[in-house]
Amino acid sequence: MVAADGLTYSGDMSTTTDNRDYDRVELALRFLHEHRDDRPDLDEVARHVGLSPAHFQRLFSRWAGVSPKRFCQFLSAEHARRCLAASRSVLEAAFEVGLSSPGRLHDLTVAVDAVTPGELRSGGAGLVIRHGQIDSPFGRCFIAATDRGVCSLSFPTDSDGEEGLAWLRETFSGAELQPAPIEIAGLGQRIFARAGGDGPLPVLLAGTNFQLKVWEALLRIPPGRLCSYGDLADWMGRRTATRAVASAIAANHIAYLIPCHRVIRSLGDFGEYRWGAARKRAMVGLEMARSA
């Protein structure tokens, strides 16, 4: 359940997931990635995160649904390359057919709306944006939403959400910002649940026309699938614009829902992520574990 103050979230997980769980998982993923050539065993990883092997195994399996060893197999460069190859035909078909309706993820429908040029020029004058923080399966999460949909989802490094608020004030300088912890707690539960629930989950995108096209293209990549930057640019008909596509992906301010974490380098390297490379690996690995 989600507490009224938004401090705890379990969503679709069998037991409560909080920041302490994810912090330990992220610490373990960092250690495993940094020492991947040494192939550390369970005892070494558990010692690094300050837990007994049995406790760490239980914690990790509770969070991921699979063992740490199995999870790491999903995150190997070899597996990533195989996933890129396997995903290619699925994504080619998705781009050939196009989207006559809002983008669809396998178990979560996202309805896309865009801030109009006039709204951008006025700084979102007239908009009311409610915001708050929750504990998600991927750590502390800042969410902001209007009546038309989620307009920001990020994983700030500060504890008071000032990073997320700073972007809102810059982008929507004319909007009214309202703290809404209870509403955001419920919204967060819906976002991170495995099933879409009661209809499409709307998002409100603020960006250039090119950025909007890239972000909408990301919605065609299903959970458990991966896409390279080059392939995404190619399928969008912008074969020579790989760098511009990568820049638009990096500018995405709605993490997870607009799944920029599913785009990696063609050699199987997961690359950087504006909210941390370890968090990107956590998102990809968890989606692969659920899809396996």
C-alpha cells in the first residue's frame, strides 16, 4: 500500500519496497558492474552492501523476483546484444505500422498530450501543477502532474525535491505549483504497478517538435526490449541524426513512463543515464526479469 504521506510504496511488489531496499540494490549493482571482470560471488557482494549472504539474497530476490546471479545475466553486454537483435524485427514492425492512437507499452497504456507553443511561451500560465515525492522501486521519486497528465518524473539526488521543483519553475514559470503528497502517492502507485489499471495514463510533454517525435517513438519500445540510438534514428527516418536523437532522449523529463532507459549503445553497453547508470541497469534488468 501507499501511505498517505507518500513515504512507502509497494505497488505490484509482494512486499514493501522502500528506499533502503533500492539503495542496497543499487549499491550491489554498482559493485557488480565495477567488478564484472572479477565475477564476485554472493558473499562478496553481500559483504559490500553490509548484509549477510542470506539476507542480501532475500532482499534482492524480493525486489527483482530473481536471484542476483540471474539478474546480472540480463545485464551482460552479450545478453544486451542478443536482445537488441531480437527486438529489431518487433520494433521495425511497430514503426512500419505507426501509431494511430497514443503509444502503448505492453502492460501500461500511456496517452500523450503536448504543451502548445502558446502555453510554452506563457510559461504554462493557467496550469495548476501538483507535485510530491514517493519511494518507488527505483528510489526516491519526484512526480508532478496537471489535470492533463504527468509532466515530470525524476529521481533527484536531494531529499526535498528542490531539483524537480527548479525544473518546473523554469519550464512552467507561469503555472501554479501545489504540493499534493496524497494525490501523488496514489499516482505513483499506478505508474509503477505492473498493470495499467483504469485506462490510459496521460502524460503532458513540453519540448520542441523534434523532441516530441523522439519521445513518442520511445513509447514503441516494449518492456523487456532494447533499441540502439542508431536504429531509433533510422526508424524515425533521421539516419544521420543519431546525435540529435540521443540529445532529445537525454532531455526527457518524464523518466520511466517515457522509456529512454530502453535505448542503449549498439555494442551492448548500456551507456549513461541522467538519473544514474546504475538506475538505468536496474530498470532494464527488472523489466527483463518480468518478461523472461
